[in-house]
Amino acid sequence: MNGLRVFTNGNGVETCGGCPVFYSRRADGPYYRWSYDERSSVWAAGRVLQSVSAKTLAPATWKGVPARLQKSIVDHYED
């Protein structure tokens, strides 16, 4: 997917539901925060409303992103 970047919190390990939290951004679009919702067993995305500094995010490798989250991210950006 062109221009898609995935990040983690560069200031330390951020978790939710026992899984790491990820951030995504495509091209110059908004940032989205991805966290695992234990109750519904899905990865949920929320648009980051406040400015996210690139300095606080660390690049993540696609291989380091859980497979179910990869699918959720692709589905999100295809809509």
C-alpha cells in the first residue's frame, strides 16, 4: 500500500489489552492509533485528534505488526 507507514510509541512500550499499541499514517493524512480490544477481540482504530510529533514515534516494520492488525489496517485504508 503506497505511502503507508506504521509506528510504535518511541517513548516506551505502550500496550492495551496486553498487546502493543501501533500508529499508522498514509501519505500526509491523519495519524490513527491502533489498540487491541479484548472484549470484542478486534483491533480498533481511533483518529489521533491532537498533533502527533514524529519525534515521539518510532518506525515499526510490517513484519513486526500482528497479522490480524495488518488485515485491519489494509481494510481501513482501502475503504
